[in-house]
Amino acid sequence: MNEKYERQMKKGVLDMIVLKLLASEAKYGYQIIQEMKEKSGEIFMLKDGTLYPILYRLEDDGLVESRWSAAEGKQVARKYYVITDAGRQALHEIEAVWVRISAGISRIMED
């Protein structure tokens, strides 16, 4: 039962987390997955099948753009994702909503 609730709670914040990770620099998919895992203390351990639909949706919404890197030497070409100005604005708005919601939840849970 615990896993069900954890999965639901995580699902609601993935867009915000992906945008936040892209706010500092362009990243490719595996890099996003690894950084999310490391920075969350392994709370968020996504599979490709979870991350890429999020990235595609954010791209369709104009919040991120993708660009292919050129293959150099033994390094293969990679698709990098970068946050757009609209994505930065959306992240700012989502973070404000997150602060309000988490504060409200904290007030309820403290009773």
C-alpha cells in the first residue's frame, strides 16, 4: 500500500523536478536520471520509459527544447534538452504552487 501512495506523490512533481534540473544547464536523458537519483538520495529513480514521455510533453508545451550533439571520437551523438524562457517562467510558477501546497500539507499534518 505504501508504494502506491509514494508513486502517486512522486508523479505529481516530476515536471517540476525535470525543469529544475534543466534550469542550470542542458542535459541528456541519462544525465537527468542520474542527477535526479543522486540529488534525491535515491528517492527518485526513474526509468527511461518514465522520463522520456515527460520530456516529450514538456517539449510539446514549449517548456524545453531538444538539440542533438555531434558525435566526436568514441562519443556518440546525444539528444540534449534545454529549458526555454517559457519553461523558466513555468518553473517559477510551479515552485510557488509547490511552496503553497507543501506549507498547507505541513499545517494539516502538524495537528
